[in-house]
Amino acid sequence: MATALCPGSFDPVTLGHVDIVERSARHFDEVIVAVIRNPQKAQSLFTLEERQEMLAEVLSHLPNIRIEFFKGLLVEFAKDHGAESIVKGLRAISDFDYELQMAQMNQQLTGIDTFFLSTSPQYSFLSSSLVREVARFGGDVSSMVPPLVAKRLAERYGDASREA
Ligand code: PNS
């Protein structure tokens, strides 16, 4: 059985993430959406449980995915879960340097391969951090995140954006 990891912070999950997971799920028997527990980013907007809940809801149409948390090295998590591949979305050339470096480091560590999917053009500008920023100041993110996530962002930032 071919298992792949789609790792990330998912704070919050965007339509770009959903697109990459959906397309990965067509190519692998099983896809583990691996949510990092110890992101270097100091402040998270949503708790791990909230992120998991949103992911589970927006990916519920995919029978061959599961959502797991991990901490430490991704390659160790991959080994423990029998995943032979990592799938990442590449939005622009600016992603490439760092993603290539991580892919090569991971390959060096355990031999795991990383597959890059080109992000669908309509999502090439999207990132969770920009979505958070737009939502924080009351901007419309409904074309960038699933409706459930847009609702959660509005609830989280509702008061703050009215004050800003
Ligand atoms: O959504 P993000 O924040 O861009 O995801 C980055 C993530 C979690 C995929 C990356 O930071 C990662 O794989 N971290 C795990 C730690 C690790 O294995 N580091 C060595 C990578 S070469």
C-alpha cells in the first residue's frame, strides 16, 4: 500500500491545501495529513484540535485520508507510519529553494522521496498567514478557504476586525 504524507501547520486549512490533498489522494492509496505540533511560528491562531476538526470536516469526502499530529522530524513520523513519500504543493519559484532544500535533507536522512504538485493557478497566491491577516482586518476570504473555515475566522476575528 502506497502511503504519502501531506505535512503542514494548517493554521487554518485553505482551499490550496484541500486541492493538494485531494489530488494526492488520487495518486496514493492512503494520504496522512500530518499537522505539526511544534511549528516554529510563535503564535498559532487555532489550536491543534480546532485545526484537526476543520481538516476532518473539509476533507470528509475523501475516504483514503487520515489526519495525524506529529512533532520532531517529519521523516521519523513517516517511518513510524509506513509512509514512503511526502507530497508538497509548489506555488511559485519562491517556494522552490526552501522546498528543494527540505526535500533533499529528508532524502538524505532516510531516503524518503518528496513529490511536488504544482498548485492550481487560482490558489498560487494563497497562504494561511495571508488568509489570517486578511481575515483579521475584516477582508473577504470566502474564495480562499472552505465555508466552515471562513466562519471560524469570522468568529475568531469578528470583534477585532470591527475594532481595527
Ligand atoms: O505549513 P508549513 O508551516 O509550511 O509546514 C512546514 C512543515 C511542517 C512541513 C515543515 O516545517 C516540517 O516538515 N517540519 C518538521 C521538522 C523537520 O522534519 N525538519 C527538517 C526538515 S528538512
